[in-house]
Amino acid sequence: MSSDSDARRIASGPLPSQLMRVHCVRHGAHGVQPGADPDPQAGVPFDPLRLCIFATIALLGWLTGPVALAVFAAIGFVGYWKARRKGLTKSKCYLRDTRLVLAYLGLLLGAGLWGMYALVARLAGF
């Protein structure tokens, strides 16, 4: 066999992730029982990681107030701005259209900046 035919044979075979799944099922590795369904999602309980992330962001928002709002909105705005410039027009965000997402994040950024100004003005006695 030549190296070209070896490359074609390997390229036409299963993906490495599929080979590992079959290996795990056959040998019972990584907590998978022999003869079990090779689907990695089968029998795995739902991990509500996003809920933990949301709670952490809410805590930061509660502790730092308008500063956290401005920071997270600015990070999101910059991220969506760059993605839009690279061609992203639809988002997985509830608003879908990236222009709407940018407008929403811009409003949040403005609200955070206004909140910081109001907080500083109140503390300074203006």
C-alpha cells in the first residue's frame, strides 16, 4: 500500500470521537457499561450550568450595581460588534437580529453609565 491509499483509507473511516465511543462501550471505560448506548447524552442528567452563571452575574450586578451593568453591556456590545463586522446577522439571542442586540446592549450600557454618574453625583452631594 502507498501513502496515498493509506491516507484515503484513514480519511474514509470513522472520526476519532466515534472510535473512542466504541472503545468505551466495548471496554466499559469512563463509566460506560459494556453494551450501553454509545450516545454520550444518554442517561446523563441535565446540568443547569447556565443557571449558575446567571446567578453569579446577578450577584455581581447586585454587589457592584451600575458598574457591573456597564461592564457586561460593554463586553457584549464589543463582542457583537466584532461578530457583525465579520458577517454575523442572526444570533442565538432572543432578539435574533444582531442590530437589535446591539441596540439593546447599547441601551444597557447607557443605563449603566447614567447609573454610575447618578451614584457619584449622589455621593458627592451634587
